[in-house]
Amino acid sequence: MTAIGTTKSAGNTLRDVLTRLQTEGAALGHFNVSDQVLLKALVAAAEETKLPVLVGASEGEREFFGARQLAAMVKSERQESDLPIFLNADHTHSLAKALEAAKAGFDAVTIDFSALPFEENVARTKEAVQAIKAVNPSILAEGEIGDIGTGSEIKEAAQGGRLSTPEEARQFVEATGIDNLAPAVGNMHGMLKSMVQGKARKHLDLERIAQIKQAAGVFLTLHGGSGTEDEHFRKAIAAGINIIHINTELRVAWRESLGESLARDPNEVVPYKILRPVVDAVKQVVSSRLRLFHGQTVNPEMVGSVA
Ligand SMILES: [Zn+2]
């Protein structure tokens, strides 16, 4: 079984890209897709910026898209564009779903038993790590600790709260054999209304990120990145974050641009004419986030355009 990202020559696997970006002081952008419109936007952003991207799909998104169908499509986009486009099975809550993704050719799996007590989280994550590596030894296994809430949606009130400690991070990595760790460091899934309106931003516990990085000694993933202060992204990468997840910002851009496109001409019924502006709107958000994660200058108006 060969993962999508390992079909290329050596030096271009997901692990290689993460190692290279870490030495460059950059982070890999992870963006979720539910359909081909979102996937097209991601590929267009990768083409525009010439930067690597990690396509993500949660269990719900995989169910809608089809795990094998998505893997086939990402593989096809990668081959045609010759760009480092990788695929992650985001928030996977069972051994069966982790195995399904590994067998479909995903490059990485986010194993998420973080809602369980610590010891049970360790045991079930370890079991899943061993199972997916038996399918494909080069697959990247991610584990999660702490509470950052669920669902990349617009929320009334903040969720989550229990932050990860460096000690539990060290114990978790040692006991499970994961390749990358997703800790709770002030991040949260979804966005508050005030964040969508651009009136508020998330702030991260940067000192905790640095301490966890030192204790864990593996790649670190920041979930729930949507609506985070730009400066905090930069400092979080400097403190040791390697992968940053953005989902809600894309969903907001998708919905707003789709609404505008539909309202523009009530008689328009051609799907690709209605959907083309949606691809462009989502692409803009992805490109500006990618540039930020790679230390490039970002037009502040563009980032604010998710509001
Ligand atoms: Zn997440």
C-alpha cells in the first residue's frame, strides 16, 4: 500500500516536507474539504503560492465525499499539478475509520480519543497507531490531548478549556508512538460570531507551546486555527507548531460567496457558473493563510475578508 505522498521520489514525503518546513521556520497549512469545490480551491491556492498543502477531511466530510473517492482525487490532482499535496484523515474516532483511511491511501491520520480519560486515550491511540502503520509504515499518526471543543462552526460561546501540560504531552508521545501531537494551547474548534465579524481574535498560550514542544519532541499540530491573531500564528510556529488547521474560515467564505453568487442572477442554473466564484473566494482565504504560515507578507484586507 502506497500513500499518495509517497508515490513521488524520495525527499518529497509528508514527513520530509514537515522536516524541511521546520528548519525554514514555516508551518504546513491543513484545510478541510467537504466537496470538490473546496478541493479545487485548495489546489488552485497551492498552484498560486507554490506552497505545500495538507488536505483534511473529518469523518463527516469523508462520509459525504467518500474516503476512497477523495484519496483518488487528491492523488490525481497531485500527479497532474506535480505539487506537494497531501491528505489527512482528520478527527478519526475509531480503529475501523483509521484503518479505512490508511487502506484508502491517506498520508496521515488524526487519531482522536481525546474525549476519553487519559489512560484510555493512550491505549486506544496506541492500538490505532500500530494498526495503521501495519498497513503503511510511512503514514503519519497524530494523537490528541486536552479539550478544544468540537465542530468547525459558528458558536455563541467559547468551548474547551482544559489545556495540555508538557508532562502529559511527554507521557502520551512515549506511550503511543505517535509522530505528531495535537495539544490544547488556547486554540478552539469553530469561531465565535465576533471572530467572524473580525471584532475578536483567538490568542494562544505561546509559552505552553514551547514547553510542550520541548517535552514531546515530535511535530506539533494546531487545530482550530480559524480566527487566530496573525501575530500569534507567527509566534506559535516559532515556538514549535508544524501543522495548522483551518476549516471554519473556509466554510464561512464558501457560504457567503455561494449566497452572493446565487443572488447575483436568480435565473442562473448552470452549476459551474454559480460555483466558480465560490472556488475563487475560498482560494483567496487559503492562499493568504498559506503565505502567512510561510512568513510571507499578507494583505491584511484579504485575511479580514472572511468577515
Ligand atoms: Zn481539529
